[in-house]
Amino acid sequence: MVILDTNILIDALRRKNGETFLEEILKTIPREDMAISVVSIQELYQGKSVTESERRNHVTRRIY
């Protein structure tokens, strides 16, 4: 089980070009072996980095 930290998710939300670390992780670890803590989810929804709901939904779809 891998618990993704908030900064990994924020990188995926902010980066527009190039492969993110999250995308690298997704190549080697099955989605069912990944998790996001409720603390990270709260941080994402409270932070300014999720103002683009389409990008936020894209990242969460990749994980779930």
C-alpha cells in the first residue's frame, strides 16, 4: 500500500507539460495499491491549487 502525499497530487494538478511523478508511480504500482489520506483530500480542497475542477477531477480519476 502506498499513501500518496499531498505534494505529489499538487504536482500533478499544477504541471501542464511533461510527465508528473504521479504518472510515473501509476506505471509501476497498481491503483488498488494506492491511497490518499483524508488529510491530503482536505488539504487539496482547502488549497488554491484545485481551482481548476477539470484538472482536479482528472487526477482523482487516475487514482480511483
